[in-house]
Amino acid sequence: IGATPGTLVFSGNLAYISGGNALILRGSTAFPEQLNTGSPLDGRVFKLSPTGGHLLYTRRLDDGEHFNELWLVGTGQGAIARRLGVYDVLWADWNPAIADETALQIAYTTGIRTELPPGWEANNDLWLATITVRQSFSFVERQVSEPYPASYGWWGGNYAWSPSGRYIAYSYADEIGVIDLQTTNEAEQRRQLHRFTEYNTQRNWVWVPTLSWSPDGRYLSFVAHSGPDAEALLFDSYVADVGSNAVVRFVEQVGMWGHSNWSPLSNQLFEAGERNSRIAFLRATNPLESENSSYTLWLMDQDGSNARQIYPAVGENSRFPSNQQFMAWGASGRDMAFVFNNGLYVLNLDTNEAHRISQDETGISTPTWAPYGAGITAP
């Protein structure tokens, strides 16, 4: 599979960070536009809203008190960025079930700045905030989860909002679970799905699974450390049934940066007779050295079958970033954008053609593609 030059036309908005700036492509690769986000972006939060009308992002701070700040900017030309008054954000994302660009909702979790590595200490809290974007702007937040006593809690966790908006999945160094936003009973709010032996990095960072929901919100895909030996480089791909709590191993030895990404299901696929989504993931070429191994991009069916390498061609050298937001699905479920060898590519699964759409190598990262979730008309 080779990279094809030339202008590419696609649906929706595709944004990414290049050289510390926010660039957006509006349905075509011909004219990248720079969004007025200010600088410098730290890349910790960089996500388009479900219909693509706004970008949520964090800017790095060096004031000695905070390490970053949460901002919002519309994606229309000339939009003015707004600071949200939230500092030291470790994760934030949109509620994918809300498509109304005038009354959006986000969730976020915070930490505190420290002088010791890694530079923060996680609060392991969880906040919801409603953002009203009309003539008058408002930002109203409420805490929905008290600080959680997680293992290696100083590092913090990963999170993913379910398509229905009901659950936020969480992961820490040795557990996966969900937080039910529809219950006020604290005893019932948090439910553990999977426990495992943490991986001992023997350094000042913690390995934490990344999470991805199926488009119907029933299943949660993740990579977890396997076996009882905390120092063994054993990382397998799993899927959990959130309704029954059943957990099934899908792929063995994918590597610690496996990063499952479940594809959306759109009207376009339903009209074509397609009823099944797919899971994209990275797979280490040397799983016993998976921290520093090269990885290849794979695709499997939603039941774990038919796993195959899709990029690059078998035998070619590859370098994908370890960042969990290395890729983003397009709304059709047939296109994906990903960072590869310092460039941004779009791959079409029907033609197997990959287009390199970035023109330079100035720190390409964190692609985000909208519409998704409620931004895609439900089938």
C-alpha cells in the first residue's frame, strides 16, 4: 500500500496539531487553515465537538502555578478563542450524545502542578460542565465523582465517554470500569469490569490502558497487561460487555501501545448493507520489546475475527507514535486518519489507498475528525 499524492476530498472537518498550531481541513486537503487557538498547545486535550463546530483544547502554562489551561474555539473562520477557567487538566472530552452546538457538554479531570516528575499529581476527580454558546456565553460545572483511591493514582487514568452519554469508562494502572452518570447513588455509580496486574515500568511514569467504545455503546475495547508478573511485557487486546461484565481476550501480544479504536456505523454503511463495525489497533512487531518496538496498523471485525495488517504493507518499515490519539475515524467508517512516520495520512478501506496530507514534518499529532457520535445521523 503506497501513499498517493494529490488533493483528497472527504466529509466533515479534520483537525490536527502541526508545529504547535491547530490546523483544520474542511472537506478537502487543498487548503489547511490555522485556527485561532493561541499558543502553545500542549496536545493533552485536542478534540472537535460531535458536529465539528467547536474545538476543545489545552494550552501549556509556565506561570509556576499551573501546567495548562482549558480553552474552546469555534471552527468557523474568524472565531475567537475562549478560556474556560479550568486549569491543570489531565483529560477532557465532549459528550458524544449531544449534537446541539449551542448547548454542549464536556467532562474533565484535573491534577495539581508539582516540581517532581512527571510534573503533576492527579486528583482522580471527574467533572461535568455545560457550555452555552449563544449571544451570552456560560460555563457551568459540577463534580460527579469524588477523588478515587486508584493504584499509582498520582499518574491519573484514561477515560472514554460512551456514545449514549450515560457512561464514562475509566482505566487505571490495574483496573477497568465504568461510571454511570445517570445514578446519584455513589455505591452504584462506579462499576469495575476488569482487574489485572499492573505493569511496573520501573521509572517515573505509569502504563494505563486506553479505551474505545463500540458505536452501540454495549462493548468496551482496551489493551491490558496480562499475567501475574508485573515486569513481564505481556499486553493483550480485550473486549468487555458492559451489560454482563463479561471480558473476552481478542488478540494476544499486541504490545503496550496497542490503542484500540472502534469504527463508527453510519447511514452510508447501513444503506450498503453493512451492520458490523470494526476495530483498528496497533500491533508491535516485537511484542517482547513493545515499549520501543515499531508497530503496524491492523483491523479486525467487531467479534475479533479476520485480523489483518492494513498499513504499511507487510515487510515495510513503520513508525507510529505511542500517543493514544494517533488516529481518528471518519464518519463513514471507511476512512481513517493517522500519524505515520511524522506525517498525517488518510487511508480509505475500500480502495486501500493512503494519502499523505501533511506537507511538512513539524510535529504532526492528535488528529480529530468530526462528525461523530450524535453528529452522525443514527441509522
